[in-house]
Amino acid sequence: MHSYPHRPQGTPPKYRNSAAFYDVDGTLIKINIVHAFAYYAARHPGLIDSARRSVKTALSIPVFWAADKLSRKWFNEIFYRSYEGASEDRLIVLAEELFEDVIKPNIYPRAKALIEESKRAGIRQVLISGALDFTMRPLATYLGVDDLISNKLEFVDHYATGKLEKPFVAGATKADIMRSYAKAHSIDLAESWAYTDSFSDYPMLAVVGHPTACNPDFRLRSLARSYDWPVLDLDEEVTRSVARRPQGLARQIRRRT
Amino acid sequence: MRAIRPKLRSNPREHIVTIDNDSAPRIMWSGENLIMEDLPVGTRVIYPNRPMTPVANPQAAIRYALNHPEASDPLHAMLKPGMKVSIAVDDISMPLPIMRTPDVRQMVLEIVCEMLADHGVDDVHIIIALGLHRRMHDWEIKRMVGQKVWDEYWPDRLYNHDGCDPDGMVVLGHTPHKELVEMNRRVAESDLTIYVNLNFVPMNGGNKSMAVGLCGYESLKAHHHPKAIVESNSFMDPPKSYLSHSFKRQGDLVEKTLKVFHIETVLNNRCFDGPLSFLQKNEDDFTETDRLKFQGMKWALDRLPFAARREIFMRTPAAYEMIACYAGAVDPTHDRTIAKQNEQNVVPVEGAADILIMGIPYISPYNVNSKALNPLLVQVMALGYFYHMYKNNPILRDGGVLILTHPVSDRFDPVHHPSYIEFFNRILTETTDSYTIETKYQDELAYNPSYVEMYRRGNAYHGAHPCFMWYWGQRGREKTSRVIVVGADNATVPAIMGWETAGSIAEAVAMARGTMGRSAQITMMHHPPYMICDVT
């Protein structure tokens, strides 16, 4: 067997003060915070209580959807009220199972590879998510990121009050948090990356020098095309094989949407 | 009985036509459309040679080459049961347009794979040697290698090269000129590598095959820089090309380190045939049928939307035929390839032009099956490839004016060319100086994790590829005094690249004469198919 040295692992010096900020729901994983809540609801002690909470969650989905469309602040207030009375221990213990059963199988096929590429370039990795910190922690460990910024539930005597600690990690606040983070860690935002799937995260894309739309919704895809931002589709299953792209008219339509 | 031989050429000077008062207007490509324009009296129009007669039995020619190689043992004598073999194959960037099936690479692969199996060689991988080009889609690979090879090897033993895979690349060493040589790990660890090349232009093949097709970004930097381009006079004249010299140095190290058997194929220039064969004719020789065909085609193209026109052209493969196959050691094999290729493509021309006119078609090596020929690729076709289609002396004299026809629309394919978009809109609007771009921006694009991810797992060209494309036009930019675009659908895009616009060929010629004088010699290169002008 021949033996050759590995190729030189050069890291361009300019990336030493750079960070990559990733939204999580819809960007790195296929599911969102409602899935996590439904998981907790379905695993409530007592069969009847569990069924009751699952039905209640299902019925609330249209309300959550409408609130999210109108205002992320309203959505947070309505949605996180559902956690009121939950014990801190139970939420943390179930978070590991939530990760293994729900989150891990729903990580986009190319998400980990993207983070690996970014780490290889010497860039600091940060998850910035509107989900709850205890649900995101196992994912952050699995992906090997440097920092996790996410929402925190308020607890009194180890029981959730149904309110979030401020500031809420959402919308324009994400951009503020990123600015503060950059200042605290001597990060140059002009040389940093942000990845998100949703138009509602436009502020976090606007504050970095390298915004990238990941599996974008229609509005963000249009915006990315207008601003000439790269568009990544992390949901395409790619090993050595290449996913077949639609041909002809179908391809044109797909590219436009 | 004597074989009936096709008529080769009635007039040895038929490839050059001088426009007279009663000459027909000339057809020029303008992206996904054609235009027909009258040229000034006295304009010299250079046509490619007629297609050479193909080999009667391509499979037999391939087998003969494998069994009678240049400065090497025959392929069968190099095979031992149980050995580890890699087959590297040229990617879809050549020929242009894509050729009809069976692709010549399919014919070679089928014979080679059969020979390997017959000799008990089972550990065989086929690697698409794409360098830093985009990964080929699975349907493109299938079309290129054919059903038989596809069924046998895809996807575990037939795949795209990945120049950014930290575990998949190794360093072979440095040349005496301190040029780094990286190599695909599988190839480096094989007992034998067989390179299957489709040689379309003289700058390809030979040492470039292994040194570029299977390299990484850091070793490509050795020759893909502005100085190398400026000092290549021209790309298409290997003895006078800096690029070729650098490929040779890297190739020598590869040959010294690895065991490589090269197979090179040469095609004729039958770009269009059947109903489109009139596009290869001298317009003065058009029949009424040819004129009707052109008018019908033009009428339809003028009315079809851009995407439909593009789709039609992309789905119209060329009728190229194999005219030779050589095999063996890299240099003697490539020398024979180049000689045959020159026989087909070189046309003798006396004297350089002051004003050079060329139509830019819809295709380049980097936009096969893409959404558009983006402005950077228009630039690389004009100032890179077509400007360099000469040997001995430039076809456009230094300080001359280049006139080209293309809409130069602000269209990019975001899947294939994502970093081109940033390059064109951000970097090129800050500076057009290649040397500044090389030092300030190239590594930034190369190591941008989004672009690396898109290159490795998507279907995007490498992040630094648009920089190379801009350098490719550096000599042309430095040696021409003006570039005038006819038929541009906007003024902004040409202006970013430092080009002027004109409404018609007549207007462009008037502008060019303002620089070059009333007696300026005007030449039009009538391609595709391309030709290489041997200028004396």
C-alpha cells in the first residue's frame, strides 16, 4: 500500500474572526417546536391526560399557525403558555429521548456536512434558535457546535410558568443577539455567515456579510434571488449518487419556486 | 473494386472568403438565437475545415490503440489478477455541444472494462475527472458511460472526483518550480490508472488530464492565475503556452510517481448535420432550401421564450465522429493526438486582423445543461477561448478591436454557478483587476463553506471557479483596445466588464474604425464549429 501525506489543511487567516449562525427549525432539521411540544404532550403521565393534551395540541395547531403568521411575539406568548406547570426535571430527561426519537431522524441529510465544512474553514459555529434550550442542547452536542443561543423557559420552584425569559430569540431580536455575541467574541459580522429557511429571519441574514438561504420558503427564495444570495437545499439526499433533478419544464418551474 | 472516397476539398483556400458587393450576408450566433448581417466589403470570413472522414470501425480503432500503444506495453500486458485499477474519465465539459450517443467515452470504457474483467481485475473504480468543475448529475453520467457500464459500476464504483475531500486527496509532491501536486487518493493508491480522454481542443489532454482532472484547489492555483494566462500565447498552441508548461511539470511528477496508461480520442468537427447542416456552410453556397430552413428557424427562435430556445439547443446533440484513437505514455500519445487534431482544426491565415468579429453561441465548457450562458462565461468564450484560437501569431493584432454578438443578459444558474453570482455582482463591481482579485478575493470564495458544500454535494462549480474564468480573459483584455458587443439586451452588464455596446454590426464596425482607421482589416471567425488560425 502506498503512503502519501494528507493534503495541507490550510485555513485562510481571515476566517479566524468569523462565525456561522444557524437557525435550526426548517434549516438544519425538518421539524419545528410544535413537534417537540407534541412529543412532550404525548408522554404526559397518565393515559387519559396524555391523550387529552395530545388532542388539545392538535386542535391548537391552526391557532399557532395563525399567530405565527401575524407575529412571532404573539406566537411565543400563546405557544409557550402550553408548557405551564411542566416540571423542569421531566422536560430535561425527556429532551434526550426527544432528540433520539424525533430530532435526530429529522436532521437534513447535508446539514452535518455543511457544519463540518464550516468548521474546517476555522469558523465559529453557533446555533440560534427560537426553540427551548433543553430541547436544542443534545442537537448542539451532536453537531459539535461551539455555542447555542435559544429561548429559555421561566421556572419557579422548578415548574414552568409558561413564559419565556427575555429577550425572545426570534425575528429582529436574533440580529440584536448576534451583534452582542459578535462584540463579546470579537467576531467580524461582515465576514460571518447566517443560514435560515424562513423570511421571518430576514434580520439575521441582513446583519452578516455572507447570508445563505437554506431550504427557503417561497418569500425567502425570492428574496435570495433578488439579492443574489446563495441558496442551499440541504434536504437533497446525496452520498456519491446525485439526486435526479427534474428535467425540462418541471426544472424551470422548480427553479422559479 | 476501388472504394468510393468522399470528396474532401475542391478548393484548398475555401475556408477563407472575402466579402464582395454581391456576397450574401453572414450568419452569426448570438446566444440562443442567430442573426444575419451584411459585412463590409473586403471583410475576410474564416470558415472551419470540412469534417474529416471518421474511422470506419471505432471499436476496432480503440482495440488497435490499446494493443499497439505509444512508448508503453499494451494494456493487456499491464494487467494482473487482483490488482487495483482506477479509470479516470473526462467530464461533460467536452465536446460542445454534447455528442450523440454512444459517446466515444462509452465505447472506450466498454472495451477497457471488458478487458479488465477478462484479466481477473475486479477492484476497478471509474472516477469522473472533473477537477473543480461541477459534479455531473446522475442522468448525465448515465448518458455518457452507457447503460452497460452504468448498471455494473454505479454508484459505488462510478462517481465524481471531489477535490475538496480532505480524506480523499493526497499530496504527491512539488515540481522543481515549487508547484504543489495533489491527487485523488483512490488514484494515487491504485496499481494502475487508465485515463480515458476526449480531446476536443489542443489545450486539453496530455499532462493536463491527470494534473488538473484529479487535483484539488491548492494545486490548481499553480497555473490558474492571471500571469499564466497572459504568458500563454496562446492556450491552443501548447509549445507557447505557460499553462501547458505548468501542466507538463506537474504531469512529469505524476508519471514519475504513478503508473498511468492514457487513452486519447480525437473527433472531427461535424457540429451540425441533417436539417442543421446549413450552419456549417458558406452562405454564398446556400441553396433555396438552406435559405428557407434558416428563415424558418429564425422565425421560430424569435418567437420562442428563452427557456424553450435553450432547451431545444441543449437537446440537440452534435454529430461528432471519432477520427482517431491513440494510447500509451502521456507525451507520445498526446503528440499524435495534437497532430491529428490540428489536421482537422487548423486553417492557415495570412496576416492578423485589426477588427475581429465573432458570434458567441449558447454554450461553453461550463454551462452544459445550465440555465444560461452567464456574462462571465460570455467573457470567457470571447476573450478566453475564441480570442486564443490561433497558433504562431494572434489572429487579432495587439491593440485591435473585438466585436462580438450576444445578448449578455443578467442571467445566472443558481444551482451550477452560485459563486459566479457573488463574483459578478460584488467583486467585479469593486475591481476588474485580475491580480487584485487573485490576492484579495480568490481564497475567500474558495473556502466559503456554503460554496464548498455546494461543490461537494450539490452540482455547483467550485467557489473560486469564477475567478479563474475572469483570469482566462486576461490576455485578451490586455491585448485588445476595445470590446464592442452587438445585440446586448442591457448596457449595465457589458459596462461592468468594461465593454461597449452597439445596435448593429455596421455601427460596431464604424466605432471600431474610429480606433483602427478606415483601412482597418476586418475578419470574421465563422464558428462553431471552432477553428484554429495558423497565422503567418
